[in-house]
Amino acid sequence: MTQTVGKSANAARGRRGRVQVTMCYYGAPLRLDCDRIDRRDEIIVEQQPCGGNAVVVYSGKLLPGGEISLSFVSKV
């Protein structure tokens, strides 16, 4: 997976800022064609806040090459 992160000028000054993360799923390294009819893979993305428990921010199915974009608001 790759990610692109942008940070607003407000977040750099200690104010709340918006962050956009785009991820591309390249696919599993090993695929057995006889295993499934649905060729999509289940993807779960978690975010762990500082010192907190992990929170699921995306859960779904993607084909290899599929992209997802997530937007976050910084609490800094």
C-alpha cells in the first residue's frame, strides 16, 4: 500500500487541520483461483491514536489496483 498525506497550514500552527490519505491496494502476493468466486479481497484499515486503542476507519472489499481515500481532521 502507498499513502499520500497532506497537512494544512493550520495544523502546523497547532489548530485543527484536515488530512487526506489515498491508498492503492496492489493485491495479495499469492492468489489461488480455485478458492473464491468473488475476486475482491477484504481490506481493513485501522488508525491508532496516540496511546489509544486501534479504531477501524475502513472496512470493505477491493480488487487489486483499487483505491480508497480517507479524510481526517487533526485534533492537534
